[in-house]
Amino acid sequence: MTQPAGDILVLEDDITLGQLLCNMIRMYRLGDPYLSLSEVDACQMLRERDFKLCFLGLRLRSGVCKRAVAEADARMVPTLLMVDSEGLQELVPPPRRGLVLQMPAREEVIRAAAVTLLGQNAAG
């Protein structure tokens, strides 16, 4: 079994989707998820904790999560940026370290992207 890689920040203002992502992170033992429902809280959490990975929903009710992407970049935290059909046109520049994942995506695709960013083997 894979050991958790460390703390993982999940920024998603849809609580159901956020909880599903956190459950997936736990189930695959990718790390210990911390759910944030707002960009302000996510930025604060990034300043206070050493995250190994960020799952960021690009479009939030409050707008595009530019500040959270910038905060993750400043701390060199890899980012899995989840975008809807509108794509990345709204986020310039994209994250320096990370992957962009078109949503909706299958669980296996999300897991593979996270494993890639964490530098783990896909075994398990």
C-alpha cells in the first residue's frame, strides 16, 4: 500500500464535489486532504501549512482562483487545476508547476494526475 504523501489542499466551493475529492484522496492514500470552500481560506491555509499538492477548482462562485494559483506558485506547491468547458482563457498565467485537468473527469484520470504530480508510483 502507498503511504500518504503529506497534506493536500482541495479548493472547491461545491461542498459535495470537494468532499468527493477528499474521499478519493483518502481512499487512494494520496495524502491527508484539507478542504477549503473559499479562495481566501485556501490562501491562508497555504501560508500556514506545508502542502504537497493542491487540487484547485478554477472557477469559483467568487470568480477565477487567481490568488490561490499565485499563492501555490509562490510556495512551489504542485497544482492540479480543474477546469470546466470554458478552459484556461480566464487564468493568465497558468500554474508554473502542475497539470490542467478538463472536468468532468473520471476518477482514474484525477488519481493518475495526482500521482504524477506527487511523483509516486501508480501501484496499489
